Amino acid sequence: MLKQRIITALILAPLALCGFFLLEGGYFALFIGVVVALGAWEWARLAGFESASIRVGYAVVVAVLLFLLYLLPGLAPWLLVAALLWWLTATWLVLTYPESSDHWSSVLCKLVIGLLILLPAWQGLILLKLAPSGNGLILAVMVLVWGADIGAYFSGKAFGKRKLAPKVSPGKSWEGLYGGLVACLLITAAVGIGRGWSVPEIIFALLCAAIVVLVSVVGDLTESMFKRKAGVKDSSNLLPGHGGVLDRIDSLTAAIPVFALLLWAAKDWGFM
């Protein structure tokens, strides 16, 4: 298993880095669109479909919607707001699982939820890429999510006692969450000091970093909740040793649209 993980990582990491940071415009949108479409193919399975044709059909529908969003950029704000409302709802669903599953157990509901997870993530990345220092912003949200994961892993391993969401993901603890949060706040403070931000700017950045980290945890737990309901361990076996695409991007699907919204807020409130 470890050998598979290493080989897969060595192949995918350069491809992902090139796709995220070297591609521009329509090529970037297409690259991210392919990743999202693969995620949609996996989500159809979590929604209850085992038929290959139906899963491919759902992926095609998502791809068509992405193309329409690319042609209609004016829809971006509404899509990001819809994502924010969804992740607030998802927080409640995770905290009240399994009772909450009564509210989203229908196939249609799960397919719609898939759209609320996948489409805004694509849209958020497109907006970040178009912004000044777009690659830096994309790297920033990734570092926040990865920093949270690493901090949570070591903190949870060393101090984890109280389960965060035992009915959804028994391995996660409150101590791990605190460790991930502290790691990201330290990273953010270090960047702010290094770049010469003012005290109000650093405080705002710390608040935004905390929000992004917390919502990334909800993204992770949300996919775990749907996998648990579907009775599967991984979203697919597309990535040997790593599970599926959704298993690798679940935290980012939540963090990216919220990060993009916070950037808009920062501009409106004079922090950028």
C-alpha cells in the first residue's frame, strides 16, 4: 500500500502542480473541470448509483454546467453564496448525523448536494486564478488546508482523546482540530509579519484563516458522512493507494469557495 501511495504521488504531484500553476485561461478551466468531472463520477456512486452509464451521465451533466458557468461569469457571486449556505447547512448535518440523514437520503437530494459541492469549488478556483497574484492565492488556500491536515494529524496523534464527530469519522478529535487551527494561525501570522501587514490586516487574516480551516474540516467530514451512509471506504479506486479524487479534494471543495468569498470581503472592507 505504501509503495502504491508513493508511486501515485510521484506521478500525480507534478501533473497537479503544472495544471494549477502553469496553465492559464481556458486551459486552466478545462484542467480543473476534468478533475471536478471525475469527482462527479465518484459522487454519483455515493448518491447510490452503481451503473457506469448513469455515473458517466452525471459527470457529463456537471461538465456541461461548468461550461455554462464559464460562459456566464456573472453567476459566480450567486454560486459562491449558495456554497456558503450549503456548508453552513452541512455543518449542522454532520453534527446531527445519523438523524440528519433523513433530510438528504433521497437520490435527487444527494445529486443536488453534489452540485453544491463541486460547482462552487471549480468557480472559486477560476476566480482565484483571475485575481492578481492568482497562483499565490491558490497556493495560500492549499497551504492552509494542508497545514491544518498536518497539524491535526500530529496533534491528534499526541493528544487526541475527545472525538470530534464519532458517528461520522471516529479517527478525528477535538485536539486534532485545535492543533490544525493553531498551525494555520501560526503560518498566517508569519506570512503577515514577513509581508509587513498592519495589525488590523493580520487580525483580519487570522480570522479568515480560522474560518477557512474550520470549513475545510466540514468538507472532509461531509464526504466521510456520505461515504459512511453509502457503506464505502473510498470514493473510488482511481488513485491507487489514495482512494478517489474526492478523497483528496474534499477539504478543498469547502475551503476554496469560502476563501474566494473572504477575498471579496477583504476588498470591500479595504483590507486589499
